[in-house]
Amino acid sequence: MSALDKPFRPVDRWFEAYAADHQHPANQSLHVFCVPAIVWSILALLYVIPTPQFWRDPLPSEGVFAAVAAAMALFFWLRLSWTLGIGSLLLTAVSLWLAATLAGAFGSMSLLWIAIAVFVIAWVGQFIGHHIEGRRPSFFTDLVYLLIGPPWVLAKVYRKVGLSY
């Protein structure tokens, strides 16, 4: 079966539109590093939000909001593609583990400042990439593209190692 014979899945439509704004190799390279950094920083920022006392009895004092946000994003990604969703699940688990490890080793305030720094630096990188590209970021068109970037980067990695999504 050739590529033209394959059905056009919704994930392919999202990726095609997203890729149109990410043609320049420098922009693509920046996205490969910056998108995962942004995802981690958002999870880390959410990780440090304390769980309200009235919810806390069966729940940990930190990490609940990060886990809820991760679960919602993973649900979206799994609906796009099972294989990308599973890869995203593994990367999300590593991100949450890293946030928990850093919070345990250095404290929540240090994790907060690290996450803010990573977030700002990664977004600066993204905007530099789009300046080089000469196109606005896709999420200016539709906020859903904020959820498309991470699996798009993961799909690039999958293709590089010979996996399909």
C-alpha cells in the first residue's frame, strides 16, 4: 500500500497544517528542543501548586494539578494516535518524575524558579524559530495547536527511528 492509498487520519490533517508553519530547518530544530521543554515546564509549574487542604486527605500535597492536566492532554493525544499517545504517556511520566525529583531534592520554590526559567527560555527559542521562519506560531490561528506541537515533535522522532504513528 503506498502512502497515497492510506486513509487521511485527523492526526495527519493537524500535522499537515502545523507543518506548513514549520518548514525552515532551524525552526524545526528549535521546536524539537523547545516544545518538550515547554511541556516539562508547564507540568513543573502545575506540580508546585499545593493541593487544597480539604482535598488533601487521600491526595499528595503537590503534583495533583500536574497529573490532572497531563491526563487531559494524554486523552487528547491518545485520540489522535495510540502510538503517539503511548509515547507521550512515557514522556509525561518522565517529566512528572523529574519534577517530583527536583522538588524533593531542592524544594518547591526552586522547582518553581527552574520551571519559570525553562518556560521563558523555551518560548524565546520558539519565537526565534518563527522569526527565522517568517511565520506566526500556529496557535495564533487556533489554540488547539498548543496540543499539536508535542505529538508533532514525537512523530518526527518516530519517523527518524523507523516507527509509524
